[in-house]
Amino acid sequence: MQLHGVYCAPAPYDPFILTVAGVDLNHANIAGCLPEELGLLKDLALFHINSNRFSGVIPASFIHLKFLFELDVSNNRFSGPFPSVVFLLHSLKYLDVRFHSALPANLGNSPVSVLVAANNDIKGCIPPSLAAMAETLDEIVLSNMALTGCLRQDIGLLRGLTVLDVSSNNLAGPLPESIGAMKSLEQLNVAHNKFSGKVPSSICSLPKLENFTYSFNYFSGEPPACLRLPGNDDRRNCIPNRPFQRAQEECSNFYAHPISCSSIQCPIS
């Protein structure tokens, strides 16, 4: 029997037994809650249900999905706190979630290599524990949310990161000089925030950086190396002698009330 969106494969413990290995029901216009019985699919490796109308929470029974490699539950109507069960799935490498709560303080406990939490109404700061994912994290996309605070210097510990996207938030302060140590970085997007100060020259000298978007901030300077990047976008900043910048009055008003990273309160979830 063939079921749409359900894929079977030989069981990892017995090649003569077929077991459910994947569920892909993206854009299927399905509503309802996820049943706890999904935890019985113990050989499940892929679970994609993005762009539906599911609500409720991620079942705690997902803790039994020891082979789960990809989990995409984005663009649904889930509620409640960030699903902590994902931190216990040691095979999980790709995670795409949409939840209307703060990023958990123990986010760094996740084993994933690709973390996408974009287009959420998530408030608060990026947890310091993120730096603990230095050995596993390859891509992180935290765009179009309501994140506040500053980027910490220890973000530079994520030296295997290839994609860092924190665009369209309310992040402020300077860009950490430590980003210049992320030698694997290829895509860096910090556009549409409130970053200020000068762009560190070490960032624009990263050997693999192909695209650096820092438009719609309040940067006051950029090194010549940034202008040589093929994917450079510095519009709507406060950089002298560059086209398409903010009005001088707008820049003066912003810098008249400097933002102190130490004074920003970051609630812990």
C-alpha cells in the first residue's frame, strides 16, 4: 500500500522488514494536532510538515525517534515554549521551527548542524549557549524575528559556520571583531537591525566570504576590503561618501543616544 507523503525503507535492524523512514507532508493543507503515537515510528529519519495548519505542541514522544535526522515543522500554528525534546535527538542535523516564544537558554545543547528559526515572533536575546555548538553548527538563520540585544564576542567560536543570517531583528551595538575568525563563513547577513560603529576590517577579509549584507543599519564606517566583495550591500547606513545612505539628521539623532550592550536586559527562558 502506498500512502502519499509516507516513505518506507528497510529497517536498520533487519533489511527484510519495511519500516516508515520518512514523512513529507509539506503544503498539504492539513490541520489538527500531532498525536503522541508518532513516537511509535522509531525508525523515522525525516519528518517534514511545513506550511500546514497544525497547532498545539511537538509531542514529548518524539524523544523515541532516535534516527530522526531532519525535522521541519515551520509555517504552522504551533504554540507554547520552544520544543525542548529536540535537544534529546542526537541524530538530528536539520531543524526548522516556528514558535512564538524566546529562544531557550540551553539552545547550545542541540546537536543540529543547520538551525532555522526564521519568521517567528521570538523576542529576547540570542542565548550565550549558542557558542557551545562550535563543533556541530554549519548554518544558522534567525532572520525576521524580534531578537534584541547585541551579538556576543564568543559568536566567533563558531568557526565552522558557513551561513550566519540574523537580518530583520532589533539587534544593536557593534559587530564583534571575533566574526573575523570565522574562516569558513560564506554568507553573512546582518541587514535591517540597529548595528552601529565601524565594520571590522577582519570580517571583509574572510577568505570564503561571498556575500555580506549590512544595509539598513547605522554603521558609520567600512574598510575598503568590504567594497571589493562581490555581494556587498551597504545601503541605508551612516557611512560618509557612500551613496544611498541615511539622512545626516537621522544618523545624528541615533548617535546622540548610544546603545550600551551591558544595559540591555535579556530574559532567560
